[in-house]
Amino acid sequence: MLRIRGFNTILDECLAAVFRGESVAACLARYPKHANRLRPLLTLAEKVNKTPQVAARPLAEQTAWNRVRQRAGDLRSRRRRPRAGMNYGAWLRPVALAAALVMAITTGGGVTALASQNALPDSPLYRVKLATEDARLWIVFDDAREAEILMDQSDERSSEIRELVNGGKPISGNVLAALKNRNGRAADIVIGLDDPELRQRLTNQSADQASSLIEDYRFHIADSAKPRYYEAVASVHNTRLLVEGGFVATIRPEDLAGGIQVIDGLAAAIGDGIWNVGGFEVRIDDQRTIGSEGLKDGDTARFIVGRSSTGRRLALSLSPLRVDRPSEGSVVKGEVDEVTDDGIWIAGQFIPFDTNTLGSLDIKRGQEVEVEVSSQGSTVAATSVSLVDKAILKFEGTFEGEVGNSGKWEIGGQTFTIPQNARIDSTAGPVDDGSRLVVAASSAGGDWIADSVTVLASDASEDSIHIIGVFERTKNDLWLISGLEVVAPEAPEPDAGSLVAIEARLDGQETVGLSAIAIKTPDEGRLIEISGAIQSIDGSLWTLEPAPVRVTSTAEVSGGDPLVGARVLVWGRSEPDGTLVATYARVLDQLPVINSALDEGNE
């Protein structure tokens, strides 16, 4: 959840600074509000840091380690209760003392091990933290208890990853490797125990971690950590297969090396284990695809798909999608008024956080953000908050050709690169030659890179195009819209920086503008943008998942008549009661993509 930097993070930073030689006074001056709590801890750390360390002779140090390992191994292999009258502490104490002594020697002081407990993966103390966790396990001789501790440590890895993401930092390979390590060791123990409660805990934990790694975190992985990321995803997936279903079949990191994709769509069987999912050929393996039991032709589901380096797609998991519910991924976008512990205000609209909200701690007043929302009972809550740091073009046109494996799609005469982490929503039908698509994309190095692609239920003409973007300038009778060249329509030239909507058509290789509407000029004040499916219509009031929308006669509406179950894009201003008064609305579907039964209150 978005919040101000916590004390533990500040302590971690100051400890690292003290061990680099910075004075305690300098650290306290940076954080005067925390000075009373920091002073005794930093003073102790400074004393330890200045105390000359006595380095163990290599032979003695190695002998100590070997004795600890041997004693721990002996005790593990016996797995028996102490004999009656035996002093349990007497034989355990030497192991514990030896472990403590070795830790003190190798870390340069007990305070370092203590301070490391709050370290994050980008801290110089993180390695000490992991070593301390391992040392504690040396003196645990009950299998069930060891598995519990390993799962606790795995949960700690998940919390560290979330804190990195919430701090706007990339996820590093060391925490992913540690997550894989703890899960693998826990699974090795649990599968040999007759303990349903432990099995269920590990199953639930692995499912939660798989969901977070794939759906929440795949955009936050450091490039150098990609191999570790694929290893971690494969590990938690295989843990679920083994513990939940008893399957020995596994996926390999190489099966994911081409990327991981989320596809919402219809499944159609085309061969033995081969399915068409939203236009993509996907292998669904009963022993490796979680949730595949009972899948039938025509089912609509969310598929988590791994792509190998050779282009083969394998479904890791699938979960049914209810077509009587609004599609997930509804979005609110606009300028930040305020961020609190409870939620975020965007252009007058308040969106509460839930306990799992992901976001950046660097978000400040006045910045433009995009918030994904989902239903939380009778209300909605933010699931993620991210800065909008690039000009996004929304381009609606007709798809030409085949999906293939090249990642290059022709839409409305433009070539778009569809990366493997792009979300594909094909609940309205598969991506096929002649499909009507809307793509959200940005320009990078002369290429258009898609963030998401949505198949529309639309009967628009093949050559028609609709564009929403920022007007940059005019050059040789061409308008530059978020980097896209459009033959200027017969309309007044907008002010530079205006958000515009353009109706256009494809004429050979040119995109020819027919009409243009300025959704927002630079000096018009702030607007909020929302997207989602219409759940009900009552006169001028449209109910969307993110917020109710008032569409009066002064609002510009394009794309056709609104209807329940259709998805829309809306720009407007928020009223004190939370209602959005629309200035522009784009109806994306001419047929419902959710059932009207939702309007009658059916669940």
C-alpha cells in the first residue's frame, strides 16, 4: 500500500551509511523526527563498526563450520526424542553457541545480524539477513516446524518484493532466488509429511505468489533479474503442481524464456492438447496446466501463458471468467490531488486502497497516474497505481493477417509491436483477420509498442480508424498525434498539448483525418479518464465499475449508441458526490460483452 517511508527502511539506510563511515550525527540530521529511536541503534552500530575485528584463522574457521554442519546433520539423521533424564539443552547448547559464534565472526558483530533483519534486497545487509535465517534452521530438528519457518521466510520474501515495487524500485535477482530456495526446501519437506494443514498452507501460498509474480510484478523485474524471475515462476508453479495435484510433471524456466502473457478469451479445441485462445495457439496440458480440468469448447477464461524461446505457448493456469460481470482492468486516469494511507484523490475523485494495492512511493501532487480498479463488494478499490510517464496513443482499427510469432501486428495500416507482457482481452472474440481492435501503445525508437490490446464487438467499416492522443504540431499538412502522423482533417488546428479524438480512414498507406474533437486543451483544467463496461443506463446516468457517469446533451459521444454490457472510454470532471460529468465518451462495442442480467442484480 502506498505510504510514507517506514522507520525500518530509514534504519536500514542509516545503518548502511554508518558502516560506510558516515557519522551518526549526519544520519540523525537527515531524519530529525526519528532521531530518538535511531540514536541508540546507530550509536551501537558505530561502536561495533570501529571495533577492530579479529579474523579467524582459515583452518579454524572452516573447522568450526564443519563441526556445526556435522552436528546438525547427525541430529537430523536421528530424528528421535531425547532419552528420559537426558538434558536436552546440554546437547543442543553447543550447536547453538557454535552457530552464534560463527555468525558473530562472519558478520562482524551481533548488532549487524540484528540490524539486517529489516534489510531489503537492495541493502548491503540483505546477504547477512538471509545467512541469519539459514543459521536459525540449523538447530530446528522437527520437520513440520522447519517447513513452517521456511514458509514464513517465503512470505517475508513476498513482502520484500512488494516493498521494492511500492518504493518504485526494480525487483532484483537475489530476492527471487531466495524465494525459489525457501519454497523448494519447504516443498521437499511437506510432500514427505502427512500434514493436510501444512499442505494447504503451502498450496495457498504458492498460488498467491504465482498470481503476484505474474499479474502484478512482471512489469517490475530488473533486466538482469529476468532469468531468476523465470526460475521463481517455474518454482512456485511446480510447487503447486506437486503439493496440490500430486503431479510430477514440471515446467522449466526455458518454457517461459519468451515471456509470460495474460490472455482473456474464448477457448476452442483444435487438436490433441492444442487450443485456440483468443486467436493464439496454446498447449493445455492436464498435468502442467492448473485449472484445466473440465475445460470445454467455448469456455471463456483468463489464461496465464508462458512462451518458450522457440515461440511455443503453454498455459500455466486458467480460471473461468464470468461474462455476467464487468471486465477486470477498469481504469481511472488523471492528475493527483492527494495521496493518503487510505486512498488516492485523482482530479476530485477518491479511490480507496485495499491491503494489496501496488504503487510507487514517489507519486506526488500534480503528477498524472493510472489506477486499475476492481470490485470490492459494493464498492471499488485500487489494485495498482502507476505514473503515466509517456504519451499513450489509443488507436482503433481493423487487424490484418495472422497473429503468428513475430510480435508485429498490422492494425488500421499501422504496425504495432505486441510484447509478451501486453495484456490481450479477447472476450469479444479471437484476434483474427478482420477483427476490430483498440490498442493502447506508445512510441519507442520509431516503433509502436502496445501496452494492451482489446478485441471489440464492432461492425465498423474495415477502413475506419479512431485515434485518441495528444496533438503535438503540424508539419506539411500532417498532424502529429502522440507521435503518429495523420493527414490534417478539415477542422481548426488544436493548441499544442491538447488531447484530441480524431475520426479517420485508411487511404492506401495514409491515415486521413475526417473530423477532430478537442477533448481537453492545456488551459482547460484537469479531467479524469475512466474506462469500463456499462452496468446500467438510467436516462443520462451510466453506471460503470469505476464511477457513475452523467452524460448530458453537452457531452460529445462517438462510436454508436451506448448499451448495457458495452465498454466505453470516458473523460470528464468529478462532482462532489463522486459522479463523473462527461465531456467526451467513446463507445467501443456495438454489442454487449457482459450480460444485461447484471443490471437486474444477478450475481
